[in-house]
Amino acid sequence: MKSLSQARNLATKSATLARTRTATMRAMKTPEFVLTFSCDDHIGIVQAVSTWLLGIDCNIIDSSQFGDAFTGRFFMRVQFSGDHELTSLQAAFVEIAAEHGMSWELWDVDVHPKVLIMCSKPDHCIADLLYRAYYRELPVDVALIVSNHRDNYGLAARYDVDFVHLPITKDNKAQQETRLFSEVEARGIDFMVLARYMQILSNDFCAKMPARIINIHHSFLPSFKGARPYHQAHERGVKLIGATAHYVTADLDEGPIIDQGIERVDHRSSPAELAEIGRDVERLVLARAVRYQAEHRILLNDNKTVVFS
């Protein structure tokens, strides 16, 4: 029978071998990229992109497209692999994009976006995002947590994420937003997530980060605003509880919708139970929206979104 120390040594060697195999497989993996674009809808767009990829010896892994009959716009997301550098691909695609009048972006799949999460006292959404990011259930790197309260400092420390406390008053809001944007620039933040952040960002700040700030809020049929929304919902006897993830714009809670979710409830549900159900929906909807953003699955279509889920 093996001794305890022998068993531990064997387990350590097995783990080391597993990590080595994983690193080797990653090193041998052909690079993957995501191309997204929109343009006026016309014949030959898909063929042009496919022919370009064939010509540079790339393999299409996944492709989704949508033509909007109401706006006359065409949207496409294609994930492909090929032995290329991102910068060379971007340079090579310029001619195709110009020919078809495309608004486009191209990313390396292995480069995870850097995310800044903002929160206040509620912790259900930020706890869920940190857990998913830590265990690689979300393809993001959480670079910073910013809050107007200190309540979630311990949560940030648990996941070894930097935490910045920016208390907000009517007199210091502009100053604090300047500090916030300085963090965005200094840390190379790709997008922000408002995980139940109970403050309103200024129009100027929103304008600096178009389609780069995601918010989550409760949404009911009918809708209840202001304080104690779940108590209002209980008093009206709602049958559906929901949540909406959307981009933040200067128009409060009117930004393009990314994702929504609902759960059925009935007369037996107390306000506390409604709130609990609502928190679950908020967690799931926000996590989906963050994933869509991180995987470059969202394209703007006027005041709406095209989401290739």
C-alpha cells in the first residue's frame, strides 16, 4: 500500500503532467479569430468574406448572419481559424470592408477582454460574475471593481481583484467620474458592467463609452419604478418577474436591449420570495449579456441589437 506522502507525490506529478499537456495543446492550437461587421444589404457579401478566408487558408468554425428587412442592413459574425497574426488579418481585410461599405471589427479569440465591474451594496450579481470569471465560465478578465460603498471589498479580496472605493455625493460626482475614467484608460478596460450599481452615470461619461457599458435592472409586466419594486409588484399581483440587460446611454434605462429573462410567479409569492426570484433572474440575464459582449456576439442596429447567441 502506498504511503500518504507517495500518494501526494503521485497526485502532484499527475497535476503537473496535466498542466504541461494543456499548455502544449494550447501552443499547438491554430489561432482563432472573430470577425463582425454590418453594411447595407446587397448580393455577394457572404461570398466575398468566404472567398477572402479561403484565399488566406482559413477555416470557418462558426458563421451567423442576419438581414434586417426594415433597416436594409446586413449583419454577420464569423469565427475562423488560421495561422495568422491579428494585425496582418486586419490589414488584409481593409480592402474587402471598403468595397462593401462595412463597419467591422476583428478580434483574437484567446485575448479575453478586460472588464471593470461597478456595484453598490447588493452583491448577488457581482458575486456571480466573479465566480464565473474565476472558474473561466465567462471569457473575461476582471481587472477592477469600483463601488460607492465598501460593502463588497471582502468579496473583491476573496477573488484577488483590485477594489476602488468612490463614494458619490451631489458635489463630487464629476470629480469621481474623472477618477473612474482614468482607471478605465490606465487599465485598458474593454467594457464596464453595472452589477446593481445604484448611481446614474452622467451623459458625458456614457458618451465616452458607447456600447461598452452594460447595466442590469428588474423589469416587470407592468413595470414598477422607484423604491421597493418587489413590494409594488406584490401589491399588484404580478404573474411574471423579469430582468433586462442593456447598454447604458444618456437616456436612462432606454439603451439597446441585449438580453431579457422572466420567471412565472403567482399569488402565493411573498415580496421576499419575489425579490429572491428576481435576483436569480438578474444573475442569469447579466451573465448572458456579459458573455455575448465578451464573445463579440452583439452588433448595434439603430436603437436595437442583433445578438448572435
